[in-house]
Amino acid sequence: MTIWVNEQIDPSGIIYSCIATCNEEQAKDCHKSFQDNLTEEQKSAGWVVRLRTVESWDEVPVSALKLN
């Protein structure tokens, strides 16, 4: 099973928000939303948005909102 994980990460490397889903389209929409919602100040400070895949729910950060 492929699980898509969207993470918004602050400059110190801490995950600020995280959403995980098995639906690729939902994941891509969420990723775009995360990117669009970062301000220019956040981008210059080093905030990043990452979309990655994992194979098990055990690999998803505990704090993630999990969508099925």
C-alpha cells in the first residue's frame, strides 16, 4: 500500500503540520495547498513543504491527520 505524506516543516526541522492519505489526488491537492499557503516570509526563513510516500502507517508521523 502506498501512503502519501504531506509535511510542512519549519526552519528548525520540526513538522508543523502533516496530513497522510492513500489517495494520490487528495495528497497532491493538499501539497499544492500547503505550498500556496506559505508566506514569502516563511519561505525566506526556511520553511519547506514535502510530499513523500511510505509503505506503512507505522512510517507516518504520529501527529499526522490520517485520511482514508
